[in-house]
Amino acid sequence: MGITNTESGTRVDEIADGIYRISTPTSLIPGGFTFNQFLVEDEAPLLFHTGLRGLFPLVREAVAHVLGDAGRLRYVSFSHWEADESGALNAWLEVAPRAEAVCSVTAALVSVNDQAARPPRALADGEELSLGQRSVRWVDTPHLPHGWESGLLFEARSRTLLCGDLFTAGGADVPPLSSADVIGPALAMHETTPYLVRGPHVRPLLEKLARLEPGVLGLMHGSSFQGDGGRALLALADALGV
């Protein structure tokens, strides 16, 4: 795939079978930073993370690069209610007339029912959503990495965990997919910008995610990770001391 907008540097890369990472680099944070969205291509395409409202034209251009028409998008999902996760939700609902927001039951109750232009599709913990040839499973992760309403999506066929802000890393000039250490960069970012909530709930949630045995971790900020995702999730719990 490659660069879809030369001015912004936005690019699209297939990180797993039919799963595309859309990434826009920025100098917003010293040392650089990326805002990443993930597009699951199928009969009913799904986008995980809407992107900031200001990034919408770039992300729409990238989605159209894969789907041919961004209006084909059927589902727009996000981990929790936050500008870079859900800020462009209504822009997507406008451009894709059949699109539904997909979120946790809690997110629907506390934010999305009121803020979204159309009623959302609220998924319970462990509930699966068919996209056609494949499906995604919603996993509730309240207060992990942050937010009462947080949850993540797992695509079983490619064993890809779309893990939002978990393992957030800095840097703008980073490879789309890497097998390098994800713990060190995540903890380095946490030291400067504490984004991970600590508490007795964290290890059980990370263990629940590890049992999925993901082979790819789709990071919202930084390179996606390819390798033993279960081991990385347990290592994160150890590193946080929870």
C-alpha cells in the first residue's frame, strides 16, 4: 500500500490478512508520535478508532484507498470515548450512511447514545460481531488502559488484538509492523505521560487478553507488534507491578 497523502505522510499498510493500519505521523509530542486507525476489510468493513476530527479527511482518503469508496464502511468502533478514538465518529456516520458505531454497553450508556448521530451497536463482553467472512470479538477492559467504558476488539482468524492505547509508544518514523520489544517503549511513554491505570483489576484483565493468544497487536500509537502477544501482555502486568 504505502503513502496515501504525501503532505501529511499518512500511509496504509496491511499488518495481517485483511487488516490495514492507517497511520499519520505528527510532531505533537517531542520525538514524534503516530495516530493509527485499523481497517478490517470484509463484506461489512470495520474501522477501529475514528481518528481526530481534524484528521478525518486524511483517514477517509486512506480508507477509500483500500475500499474504493469510504461510504462502504459498515462499522466504526473505538476503545473508549476520547478525541483521537471517537472524535470523528459523526463525520464517519455522515459519509457512510449504513455505518453503525460499535462500543461497549457502558460507553453507549454514558456517552455514545447521546453524542452519536445514530444509535450505536453496543456489544457485551465476549460478544462477537460478524463482518462477513470473519468476525470480531468485543472484550471489556474497564479502566484499562483508562476509561470506565474501555474495551478492545479481537479478530480471531488473523489472531489480531486491536489494543488501543495499550503499549503506547512515541516516535513518528516507525515501521508499520515490528517484532521489537513493546514493553520498554510503552513504559518510557508512561513515565513522561502516565496513561496506564494501576490497580488490582489490571492483572486479571491483562491475563484475560493474554488467553486470546494474539499474534499481532494493533497499537494506536507506534508500530504494531508481531510475535507472542500473550507473553507481551503478561510482561506488561509484571512491569507495572500489578
